[in-house]
Amino acid sequence: MSFVASTVARRWRETREAAPACREHAEVCHDPAVSDLLADSPFLRACRAQQVPHTPVWFMRQAGRALPEYRRAREGVPMLTACRRPELVTELTMQPVRRYGVDAAVLFSDIVVPLHAAGMDVELRPGVGPVVGTPIRSAADVAALPELTPADLEFVADAVRGPLTELRGVPLVGFAGAPFTLASYLVEGGPSRHFERTRALMYAEPDTWHALLGRIAALTRTFLQVQVDAGVAAVQLFDSWAGVLGVEDYRSYVLPHTRSVFDGLPADLPRVHFGVGTGELLGPMVEAGATVLGVDWRVPLDEAAKRVGAGVVLQGNLDPAVCLGPWDLVADRAKDVLARGRAAAGHVFNLGHGVLPSTDPDTLTRLVDLVHTETAS
């Protein structure tokens, strides 16, 4: 075992030994030792702009993608089926925590899970993404959308409780897709390059549009609240495609619905908001109610800090493609991100988007160790 790997393994063992396991799968672990560890969590402290012993780090899409153990565990199991198997969700959520020594776990799930759980005709096609059998094209289609209840999401609550028996103080991050991104799939019928149908509905039938996003916002609140009630310590809302919008359209057609999602969650819950290509939307995204703003790799963190103003915690934002390069490049770019992150009220180190499947897992292990070492106080 390399020095870096042994350091991560030691850190993981010490964390696990610091608190007894919670073996009661039916309820969230409330052991005082676990609560103390969560209170001292560098990730949660950074999210609240508090002093930290080191800059915390986790990776979007860390639960899988690049890990050979993930591919073995998922072999032959469709994505939406995997999301409904609590024992498999626990294993896939824990794998990157064990290997990388990250400061937060992220629940293994997918943004279309609540749509599927509500009974909508949606599937995940390998190599394509979400595909909707009956796209939304009219007010009648919106009115016919099914509602989502907590009873529909018992498998999600079970999936959250599973990792909590092993994490012992490492925060678990829940997540959901934001209303605009989910709406784009429902209207387009699948992935899109230009989102013509989505924007046409938005402009031509604003009442229908707002009714649609209102329904999706309610569904998203339910999905996230079930995760919170089951024990996640923070949530992240992904608006993957909001970057196709200008600032005024975002404010008029999207921001109120995103805000309604965040407003429905506990006030003291760390709430991360992330979008791709949203450099011009960073200010309005904070206005939507995020306590932590995720920034993709296109905008340096010191520039992002200027755009959002004082007091905002930032997350990000190493270009995921950099991790495919030589280690010297990865280290130099990561140090630059850390330096620029000091301009914000707090900083959670992450990639500027998800882990690329061809990334060497050892690079991410070394990256976690570098961030911790460079920022240790």
C-alpha cells in the first residue's frame, strides 16, 4: 500500500473507531459519539462558513463511474433497479468513502428517481440518458401528472438509512434534480442540445410552464424531505441545464420554483446548488436559497466570489478533465483552486462537474490527500 493509500486507510479506520455502529436499520443513528463527529465535520462546518481543520473535499459522481468495484457491483443491474435496492445503494455510496477518504458521502441515486417513483413513463437508457415515453406538451399533460407521496419513497428512506450504519460521523449528502432540469427532460422527451421545445413552452404558454414547474417543485420537495427525515446531513440540488437560459429568463421562469424547493427544507440544513454553464446565473442561484453555491470549472472561484458577494460559501471547481492528465498538472491546478477559494466565506473542494468514467481512482485518492495536507491548520 502506498503512503497516500495508507494515510487514507488510517484516517478511515480512526473515523470508524471513533463511534460505535448503529445497528438498528429502522431508525437514524443518534449515538452521541456520532452526533459529536457530525458537529465537527469539516464539510458541515465549511458549509456554515465556520473554521475548519482543513478544506473538506468530496466529488460529484464519486459513487461509481471510475471505480472498478462499482462496475462489479452494478454488473447486470439497471440504474433504476439499483436505486431501489437499499443494500446495493449502501455499498455503492460507501465505496468512494472507503477508497478516497472524502469528507462527505453522496447518496447513490439518480435525478429521475422521483419521476419514476411517481409513476411517470421515464427510463434511463445506457449511453443516452433519461427518456420519457409520453412528453409534456400541453396544459392537459401537466394536469395529468401524478403526485408523489412519501409512501412512494420508502425505498429511498431505506437507502438513506443503510449508509448511516457505516458512516459514523461522515456526513451523507442527499440530492435531487432542480425543477428546470427535470422539466426539460419531461418536455423534450430526453436529452437535448438546444432545448427548443422547453423554451418554446416557456415563452408561448407561461401559465402551463409555471404549472409544470410548480408540480415538479412539489415533487422535488417531497423527494428531498424524505431524505432529510431519513438522516441526510445536507442536500445538493442539480440544475444541470439551467445554463442555457439568460439571467432575466432564469429570474422569471425558474428562480421562484427553485426557491420554493429550498424554502420547504429545514432552515439549518446546508443546501448546495449547482449548475453547469451557469457563470452568469451565480447571483440569482444564490437568491434561490442556497447556502453553498457550486461553481463549474469555467469560472475561477475568486471571480465567482465577486459575482455572488460577501458571505457565500463556494464549492468546486477543478476541471474534471484535468484529472486525466499527469499528477503534476493535477496538483498545480488543485492548489490554484484552493488559493482562489480563499476569497469566499468558506470553501468545499470539489470538481467543476462529475468524475469522468476514465479517471484513475488513485488520482482522486492522491487529490484528497493533497487538499487535506495543503490546507491543514
